[in-house]
Amino acid sequence: MTEMEKQAAKLDRISNLPWDVLDTILVNLPLREAARTSILSSKWRYKWTGLSQLVFDDKCFSSSLSMEERWGEIMKIIHMVQSYHSGPIEKFKLAAYCSPNFSDLEEWIQYLMDKGIKELILQDFGFVKRFKLPCGIFSCPQLTCLELYGCVFKLPSTFKGFHCLKSLQLTQVSIISDILESLIRNCPILERLTLLNIDHLASVRIHNSSLKYLKIDSEFEDINLENSVNLDSVDIRMIPMYGGIITRNNEQSNSCNFDRVFGCLYDIKRLTLSCHFLQWLAGDQVQERLPIVLNRLLFLDLKEVTLSNFKEVMVSLSIVKSCPNLEELVITVVQSNGSRPAMDCFTGLCLCGFMFHKLKVVRIRGIISTRTELEFIKVVLTLSPQLESIIIVNYLGDRIPESLLLEVDRASEHVKIISLAL
């Protein structure tokens, strides 16, 4: 080796680093930038194709490319990786809005299975037709994270479960209730489950004692969370099926909806519910309180609540009265007229001696200053001795006059009232 070559070797210390160190550096770059390292030298020409993580997102492509052109660029990279990659691929994420070719996508997923993929994430394609998952995905024991979009989900008879899976997200996936229930049961260490816009999902039955986080934003008719005892964050938005009618099936008539949802949520800390789900909870009869006390619940978000709807108000109050340690309450209301029964509910809270003993922050959005809304604000201020701030956002017209708010008795001397208008 000449003296010049020796000096060059000293200067190029990065190229001589172990591959696991180089891989750690390159996977933290956008894939487009990692690919550009191929121009550094002949030694670097194909290094990027050996990455253990491949992430295709909008940063990889020009915004001027069509969805079909984007997929063409993705396939060029995939062919390079297939030609030169020799190690494992632990993560693959497709989050670039594109229009995949079904057979190409299925073949690539099978290739990833053979490479020992641990995190498979498919998001937001530009097509409506559902594609069929390769059967190999169900015999991939090392999967820890699985996010699927736009596919038909059917379990083969040989399916033994995803024993390493911790996070599962299904978006615009076609899956029937029984298969979903079986899938969840056979993920023994699953901690996070997200279901978004699932096709024709009649019933959601979730029985998994390891689950900690649950988010559902989809059409469904019925839900049961029995035995999911370790959930600490739940977010449910129900989209009614059959043109907006909240239906009731035979299973619902045998037990209270409150019991089937809240009966085992002993560890819940964050809870977000929407109006249609509140209506479903009400059923034929609203309980004054939940079947258990939610001692650990600190954050409650009630969305699209109609304060003039007696059942929605009753369900909301039943939940609130079962959360003695609640610290933050967020309510988004939809346009409603005054309602004497609803106002009587709020007045009843004061008369029964109820207090929000730990409540510190309240945010109320979407009000239009109806009598019912103002009565609710008055009750919150009257019954919250530890309240630090209440933020009121009016979606129509002006802010609530400060003079009106100053007239209200406040249990907390230090509460800050912020009234905004959008």
C-alpha cells in the first residue's frame, strides 16, 4: 500500500466501521438520502441496499410523480434490494401514497417473510380494491408490529398465532367478526390494537388480558371488552351501520352494555368516547353509575355530545360520576337546543352533593351559547374546588360574555376562565 493509500484509509474511517454500526447510521437517514451514499465510492455503491430497515414515505419521491410512477420507483429500489441484500430485513414501511401492483406487492411481502421481517407496516394506498395477503405472513413467528391497509384478512387453518406481536393496526381491511376475535385471542403479548374503517364489522369481541391500548374508529354494531383487564387507554368512535340507525342484537338484550364495556376496565387511565357510542351504551336503560369505579381514570374526552339529548347526557354523567380522581375533562358538543330534562340532570348533580374533587382542567368545544350549555358550564365551575382552568370555545358567533361568567359561583378561587370564538 502506497503512502497516499495509507493516508486515504486513515481519512475514510466511516467505511471501515462494522456493518452493524453503518446500518444504524444509514437507517436513521431518509431512504432517499441513504441511497445517495452510493456515489461516495465503489465500496459504497450497494451498501444502502443491505439496510435492515426500509421506509418508503413521501420524502422519497417528488410530489410531481403520479401514484403509478411512485410505485414504479419503489419497484426499482425493491429489485435492487432483492439483487444485493444478504442479511435480515427487520422493518418495512410503505407510507407513500402510491398505486401498487397487487402481484408485485404480494411477492415482495413473501420476500420479507423469508428475510425475517419483524415490523411490517402498510399505509394508505391509492386504490379501493382489497388485495389478498400472502399465506406466509401467518407463519411469521417473529412479527412484533403489523399494520395492514386495504387487504382481505382470512386466517388459514394452520394459523398458530402471532406469539411475538405487540402492536396490530388494521385500516380499511375486510375481516369478519369471528376471525378478528380469533386473531386477537391468538396474540398472547399484544399491547396495542387499532381498528380503523373496517369493512362490515358486525361485532367487536376483544378478549386479551395483555392489551393496554385500544382505538376503534369504524362501523360496528356491538362490542364486548370482557377479560381485557389491563387496558389503560381506550378510544372508541362508533360509526352506525344501516344509515345511521343504532341497532341492537340478541346478545345485547342479555346483559347491560355498561357491563360489557366497563366491567373489567380497572386500570383505565385515558378514555375517549363519541356520541353514537354513548347512544349505544345507553341502550334501553341508563345506569346511574358504571358497574365499577374507575379509580385510575385521569383523562376523559367525550366527543360530539348533544347536550340536549337526555340519554347522551345521562350516559356522560354516569361515566363522570364513576371517576373520582378525574383530572382533565374534554367535551366537544354538537349544535343543540335547550332541553329541560338535560338541564334537570345538571341541577341534580348539585343537589345530590356530587363534586369533581380532583378536576384541574376542563376544555369545552363547539358551544353556541344555548341555555343547556351555559348550565353545564355553571355546574362545572360550581362543583370543581381544584379547578385551575376552563377553556370554552364557541364555534358560532362571539365569545361568551365575561360578565356572564363572572356571575357564576366558583368552587375554586384560582380558576382561570378562557373564552374563545372561532
